[in-house]
Amino acid sequence: MTGPTRWLLMAGHVPPTLRGGGIVRYTVELARALARRDDVELHLLGSPAAAGPLAELAGGRDRVLTHPAVPDPLLPVWERYALGRRLGSRFDVVQGAKHLLPRGVRARTALTVHDLLLFDRPDDFPLPKRTLLGRPYAASLRQADTLVCVSAATRDRLLRWDPRLAPRAAVAPLTTSPQLLASTPVPVEALAGRRFALVVGDASKRKNVAVVVSAWAEVVRKRPGAVLALVGPPAWGTEAYGPDHARLLAEGSIVQLTGVDDGTLRWCYEHCAVVLAPSLAEGFGLPAVEALDLGAPLVTSLDPALVEVSGDDAEHLPAEDVHGWAGAALRHLDRPRPQAPARPRRTWDDVAEETVAAVLGGRVSGS
């Protein structure tokens, strides 16, 4: 290729606020990093409502394509089966950031693999999503010229699903958002001056929040003033908090925060006694990296992705060990928060560099 690579990043899931869960954050930060590169001419595909904010990311309104105003459940169908004809040969690279690639597109294709949960834990998803997304996701995985996995654990899981994908599967681990790191901490009145543990993420069954809530019932019997802070996005499916949640919430032993800004999240990481990450299955585990980057003590489950991203900087426990989680929380509540050692930080420019190298012919670790 001569000149910058014309790169289309699919961002139909990104709202006008540019804020959301892990995949939204991934797409926004990767777009910012790609836009900074001289060798990439970034274009974004998004919703009409998000066109203005996406234009600011890409460097101009002419760099944004919009999808038709179809109901959200039907958007994957359009992206998979109709988008390719619209794109033609306008781009050198088309990258799907969330599950799908357009069929028949005349470009080099890349698909970011965040996890294999649609196959491993299908019951975690509503029936329409399982029905409309499962087969197109599988077909997109097999179509992609490059599969950019967010962790070595996810690459390993992908290759157990289909070993034939090994030559096309690379690893480009994620990292903490610079917006989070640069945000001004915003205190939470309900937590200020109190010893608290922190869980960050939604309350879907795989996140295993119910085990920590059950453990917290043990904690407060021994430390009545202790608080568990649950920070997460608005509910998107069935929530699983366990039988002790309502009582502990009513007593004030649990503080629940929904849809917080970066400043509030940063304050929580910087003032908690410990971050607890009990998930049963992760593709990467961004809250674990955020916790370490902001100096918080960390305890995770034995999930391979969480162990990979935190390593010796965290304590690791069996996910279902209620007594073990209670004991870990009590140990951290009963001692001053230690000074976190300095640790090297990846940047989103690193993520973009490894992604471009993988897509255009270089290889990254794990490949």
C-alpha cells in the first residue's frame, strides 16, 4: 500500500456520549490512538446520533459513515449482510470492534476478539441476541484475515474453539483509559471516611458478584462498619446479587453506584481498601488493570485472563470460595493500604501499534 492505510473501524455500538462498557471504551480509545498515527487514515462507522462525536475522534465529518436508522436488534443483521455491498473497495482495512464483520467486503479484515462468551455461556445473553448474533459471530471469526485477541487467555480459548485459526490470531492486550488516569477524583459522600472494598462491573451471573455479597455478610458480622461498594453500568440483563444483597443494601453495608463518571471511579480506586474481582469468565478484565494502575490492592479469581493481567501483583482465589473472599477482605480492611510499587504502564498507542502490526503483516506476542 502507498500512503496512509484507509482504515474503517466499526463503531455502531458507541453512543453519542462515547461512554459505556468495556467494548465501547476499547473502541473509543483505539480510535483515538489510530487517529494519531501518520500511517493510518482513520474512518469510523457509527449511528447517525453519534456522528458528531465520532467525527471529532476521526478528524472530520467526512471520515464518518453512518448506518441506517434500524432497530438495535436488527443492526447486526445489517452490518453482517448489507454493509459489505455499501463499502465496496473504499477501504484497505475494515475492523470489527464487536463480534461482526461485513460479509463480502473487498478489504483486508480484522476482528477484535474480546471473549468467547456467546459460545461458552450462551444463557447469559437474551434469546434475541443469542439467535441474531451467535452464527454471524462464528462466521466473522472464520472470515477475518486477522483476529486481534485482547489477551493470551482469549487467544487460547479461541484456538480451543477452532485450532485452524492459529495462524491468524494475535494478541494486543488492553490498558487503562488515559481519560480515567487524567480525571480529577470526585469523592463519594456515602464512602468518604469509611473503610470499603470495591467491585467494578455489571452484576451478570458470570461476574460472580453474589459470592462477594455473600462474603460481605460474613465481613460485617466481624466489622459492622465495613462497606462494599458496587460500581457498574445500568442493568442490561438478568442481575445476580445473591440472597444477602437487599438486606445489606438496606443496612448501608453495601453502597451501589451506577453509571459513574471517570472522576468518581478514580476516587473509588484510590480510596478503597481493596478491589475484589471474582469473575467466573473474562476476556481481559479491565477493572483489574485499572485497579493496579491506580495503586489499589487487588484480589481476583483464578480466571485465566484475570491471572494473566494481574500476575504477582494480586492475590488469586477460587471464584466460589465465599469464606476465602471474606477472609481476604478482612485482611485488607484491618491494615493500612500499602504504598503500591511503581509498575510499567502500557498505553493505547502500544495497543494501536500492535494492532496495526498484526493486521498489516507483523506479528505480536502470543501469535
